[in-house]
Amino acid sequence: MTPHVIIVSNGNNVQYHHPRQSTLTSFTQLPGPPTVFQTNKCLRGPPCGNVVDAFIADPQTTDQDGTILLTADSAAHSYTVAFDSGVIRTFQFRNTSGGGNTGGTGGVVIESLLPNPAGDDAQLEEVTLKNKGTALVSLAGWTLKDRSNLAWQLSGNIGAGQSKTFRRNGMAMTLNNNGDEITLFDAGLAERDRFSYMSSTEGKRSLIEAPLKEA
């Protein structure tokens, strides 16, 4: 079973220098990879390591220990991670099946692309996302990347059951008119969806007709 989330506790434990950077590095090599959270920041130096502060419940480590509450919603196909500081992050189960669109039926997925707009491609290319879950999702820190690893930076929120369109506006990633593969990543760099297409027609969107079932 591939983990979606890993929570590391006792981040500044004096005796064990936990977590070790070698352990955190091994997590990045897992399929996905999973999103890693820490309760507290390790301030003791190597071999200690840390995830980015945005994923640490108590990055200061000068007051009470941080706590993390993980809630899984099977109906919405989503997880909610809440810090005692009030920070809440919602993200969807990943689908590990292969083929065209690999998003699960309960998460944020790529709904359509416009690779060949009637006008300037560098400004007018579009990607539309759809939130198939039952909770609002923040897209802060999310990215879209092509096969060349060029990216669009996303922002804002997408409501439950809603769609949101992002226009290129000069961003680096190009929706190749002759086909490409576009991947959606969340703020923790976990892959959420992937959309492949072989060609495009001017002014016509590339659509997913029927999403795949979750693995």
C-alpha cells in the first residue's frame, strides 16, 4: 500500500535527533510521493532534517509541542490535516491507475485544456480544473507541469463541485499543439492528476469524456 500522508512526531527530540534527513529523503523516493508533516521542527542540526515550515505544526519549537489532527473522509475521497495553530489543509486521495486522466473521482482533477486558442498561445492557452470533492480546496502552491518540467503556478480556491480556469498569461509551460502530457501537483508536490493528449484543433478544448475509476 502506498501512503498518501506521513506524520512525523517529536521533531526536536534531544536524544534521537528526530527526524533524520536520510529518513525524510527516503520518503521522497516512495511512489507519489506522499506528503510529509512534522509536529515540531528539529533545531539540533545534522543528522536531523526538516520538511518545509508550512508543513510543520510548530516550526518555532519554543512553546508547547505542536499537534496534528488527520481526518479521512472516504465519501469525499479526501484528507484534512489540521494544526493546533488553526492551519487546515485539505487534499484528495491519489489514484494509481494508468492511462489518460489518472485523477480519482473525489479530488481536484484536470477537466479540460485549450492548447490552441484563437489568438496568442503564450497568453490565451487555458487549463480548467474541477473539484469533485465536497470541500473547498486551496490551490495555493499548486502547479501544472508539462513533459519538459515547465510550470504554471496556481493560486486561489476552488469550491466543492466547481470548475476553475487558469490562463497562461506568459507563464513558462506550453500546451504543445501537437500533443503533450500535463500533470497537476499539490503544494506538497504530490501528483493529483495527469492529462495526455495527442493533437489539438484551434479554438477547441481537449476534454476528458469519462474519468477512470479509482484503483
